[in-house]
Amino acid sequence: MTRPGVDRERLLKRLHARIRACTKCVDAGYLERARPIVAGSIRDRIAIVGQAPGAVEMTVGQPFSGRSGAELRRWLGEAGIDEDHLPYRTAITKCFPGKSPSGSGDRRPSPAEIALCRPWLDQELALLRPKVVLLVGGLAIDRFWGRVPLEAAVGRSRVKDGITYIPVPHPSGASRWLNDAAHRELLRKGLAHLRRAAQALDRQPSGRTMRVPRRKSAPLPFRVALSKVRGREEVITEMPKKKKAAKKKH
């Protein structure tokens, strides 16, 4: 008899395949190119919901791979979640929306794009059944917390239908919100909420927790470098050199 968890895992893999094949926003004329990005396992009990992938994410094919992702992973480390145990990662919209017309940061997805992508996120969370959802940035906070100023949400947590929601600001360097010391203190409180929620998951006697070591995925066949020139992000594709076969001794 097939285990329910195995069925859900197969369903999530099929959902991921459907998401990655989605071209709704291209067909509607909102994007020139579709490359939906999502990552995670059915065993993840924490989900991260961001705004949208960036340029580096589009090239690498993994969520939170660029400069903002590096800062977010640093925040996760402060909450006790290391690189080997990254939670489920998704976003309000799944494709890179392009750069902002103003030239500062990435373009904010339009309400129409958000509406087209919403069923995917709804299906992801329905299958995953996370215990904790980390809301990263204004779009995610608006969707699950309500349209409020960042300072009215960050630093707090809320439990609804058995799910703990924890808002944090977007880790983008283009944001000036964290320049304020009071806002940095709110972020610290938010990460403390995340740490406590993660520790509570670890103490649960049944089920797989987020800290059980999972098999590491194979390294990407290229490296990602962050350019220091004008704060731009670049992806440097560099195929690894093949090892020379050792000569046999006769």
C-alpha cells in the first residue's frame, strides 16, 4: 500500500513540472520569456514565500541565488537554519519580471501577473501543508498578512489555521527600510520568532523535521559570482575541469 506522504511527494513533483511549463504571463503579453522557478521537498515544514525571482535566479534556476538570496540565507542562519536545511522556496510570482523602468531594482509584478500566478502558490501550499510560512517582502505580506506598513507587521508572528506566519522585509540592497535602527530591531525580533518556531518543530516527536539531514543535491555545473561594480549581479558560467585519469603502473 502506498504511503500518503509518497503520494503527496509525487503530486508535488507533478505540480512543479506544471509550474515550470507555465507560459501564462508570456501568452498574456506581460513577459517576453517564461522561466518559472520553485524548489523544495514535500517533507519541508517551513515555506519561504518571496516576491519573484531575480536575474540570477532565472539563469541559475534556483530560488534566492543572487545577492538578495545570500542576505536572506544569512538571516536564516541567524534563526538557526543552515544551508543544508533550506526550507521550501517559492514566490508570489514564479518568473523574473525584469528590471524596474526606473533602473532601481527589479520590476514589481503587476496585479494581473499576481492573479495569473496565484493558483500555483495556492496549490503548492495546499500540498505542502507547512507549519511555518516566512513572508519575505511587501507582496508576500500583503497576500497573507494584509496590506499594512512594514513596521506594523515585521517583528510579529500570527497563527492562522495552525500555520505560523512570520513577516520579514525584502533583503534587497535597493531597499532603504533597514537603514533605520528601529527597523533592524524589528527584523531581529522577526528572526527570533522564526528561531522559536523552528525549534518547536524540532521538538515534535512525530514526522520529519526540517533539521533531519537530507541528501545534498549535485553541485551546479557553473559558479555564481556577485560583481562589485555598481552592485550588479552576474552569473559566470564556468564548467568544471575534468580530472585526468591516473596512469596505470605496469
